[in-house]
Amino acid sequence: MEFSPYLRFTRKEWSCLRADTPLTLSEAELAQLRGQNESVSLDEVADIYLPLSRLFNLYVGATQKLYQASQEFLDKDEAKVPYVIGLAGSVAVGKSTTSRILQALLSRWPDHPKVELVSTDGFLFSNSQLHARDLSMRKGFPESYDLPALVQFLSEIKSGREEVSMPVYSHHHYDILPGERYTIKKPDIVIVEGLNVLQSGMENASMGRRLFVSDFFDFKVYVHAETAVIRKWYMDRFFAFRNLAQEDPTMFFHRFATMSDQAVHDHAEHVWKEINQVNLDENILPTRERAQLILEKGEDHSVETVLLRKL
């Protein structure tokens, strides 16, 4: 008998775990949370994301009780430490939409109303730095991030500091915004979303012991779809961004506005094959089994199956 560390749930089975959790999102609010070319419905929120928010609410409550017990044992009264959720997956798989929906739902539970969402895009090197390091064609790969700064940021969050700031990344310009910072103040929960956030470095023993982003997570989520399906979503999204940028010369994708559809297709295909799929195969997909929960998506972008790691 083949052993699996996960319990597998169909969408119908998972939806039953919602219990009496109320649906607190409206259609108008959900429309603001959807990503480009994604069609998450309120039914999917009810079936998939409400049970997941209930699970997190239970986990956060249990973790807070454990923390209080530790403080009582140590006879200390230190600042409350945020619960940190790491969420990984490929480019164009829907990580950002998943994260935004979870943030909205979790912030409506009474015990942890302050939920922050952090994208590791803010810790990418700027485009000029990537060019200087000869990493322009490796954007999104582990080496394209300022990992020491990201680890320091998460260390400060987990130490209970009252204010922690980070750089700001603009998807409008596809670059770090010089001089801009985003400040987080005493959150109850932090969702950290990014391509490579579940990496541990365990695959390379020669690296020695050092901290990794995943060391700071209380719970890990991976958003999965078949590679061929993600490629299609990426191509569709590329064209959608190009069309949005037709009349806005400040947008990164405006540079493709005057190109033929075939030329845009060929460029997007090249970027997918040479950058995004390589990163997926080499760095992202191998971390999937490190997640405690895996959301498996079908071709229509909806979650079909949920895998929850056995305790």
C-alpha cells in the first residue's frame, strides 16, 4: 500500500469542513481581490477558502495558547508574536489572489483582526541591480532576491517588534520603487507570498546551517496546477497585461503595445521556457511536499482537490 503523508479531500468533502463559518465576502469585494484572468466565484470561496480560514483560526488559537503556556513557564511577559503563513507556487498560478482572499477572510475573525500580506517581490533586487549582477534573465530565481534583507525582515516580525518596514515593488513598473517603504505594525497574522518561500537549503548540505525564509513559517501552503496549464495561464495573462497597457506608456507592458500578436506570443513563450518554467522545475516545484496544505487547481483555475498533511 502506497503511503501518503497527506489526507486528500475533494472539493465537496473539503466544503463540509466549513461548519458554520459565515460567508463574509460580497461579490463586489471578491471582484477587487481577483487577479488578472482569474474567475474565483463566491461558491469557491465558500467551498475552499472558508474551511481553510476556519482551519487557520483554530491553528492560530492553539498556537497562542501554547505561546501563553511558554510565557507562564518562563515567567516572562513578552510581546505577542504574529502567526506567519508561507504561501508558494509558480508564476501565474494564482498565489496573490489566494493570499488576498485569505487575508480578507482571516481579518474578519474576531481574535486576529489585523492580517498583513507580504509579497517577497519587495525583496527582489532592482532591475538595475539585476542588470549589474548579470541576473536580468534570472528574475524570480532565488539569487535575484536580497535574501539577507528578507530573512532580517521576518526575524524582526517574529521577534515581536512593533514596527517593521520593507521595500515596495511595483507591478505597474515591474521594479522596486526607490525610497518607498511599507511599514507593518504589530500584526496578528502575516501571510508571506512568493515563488521560492518554501525552500530550506536542505538539498545542499555544503551550504552549512543558516536561516531560511521557511524557518519563520508556522504554516506552509502550496498552490499547484499542471505545468502545461500554468503555461497557458501565463500566456493569457501576458496578453491581458499588454492590452491593459495600450494607452498607458508608464506601464512596463506598454513596450509590447505596438508589437504584433505573433511577436508578443513568441516573446512570452521565450520568457516562459527560459525563465519561468526553469525556475518552476528547479526551485519551486521541488518544495511542494514541504507544504502542510496543497491546493490543486484545474484548467478553469478553480481548486479541485485539497491535500492536508497528517499530523
